[in-house]
Amino acid sequence: MSATYSVLGMTCQGCANSVTNAIKTAAPQSEITVDLDAKQITVNGCDDQGVIAQAVDDAGFEFAGPV
């Protein structure tokens, strides 16, 4: 299953890498796609929104919920 979430504060590829790495650490089985222009991430392989939200917050960005 995949889900798309809004992440505030991502402005560059470095930001995208930070978010991706944080999610991969929290949910190693997941695949993450980042859309910087839309400020969104799509996560495949992790259905636990709480895990994703915590990972995004831990990376220093604001998890704004599902799209």
C-alpha cells in the first residue's frame, strides 16, 4: 500500500534526502518518493502513519498529514 503525505519545510534535495533517510531508518522496508515542488512524499511499504510522522518530525520537518 502507498500513501502520500504533505511535508512542510522541504526546499532542496538535501531536505528530501534527510526526510528519506529518516523514514528509511524508521521503516527500512519502505520506498519513498519525494516531490519537492508539491512538498509531498509518497511512502510504499509502511502503513503506519505515526511512524512516518515521527520520522519526518525527527528529521526537522513538519508532517502535515495525508494528501
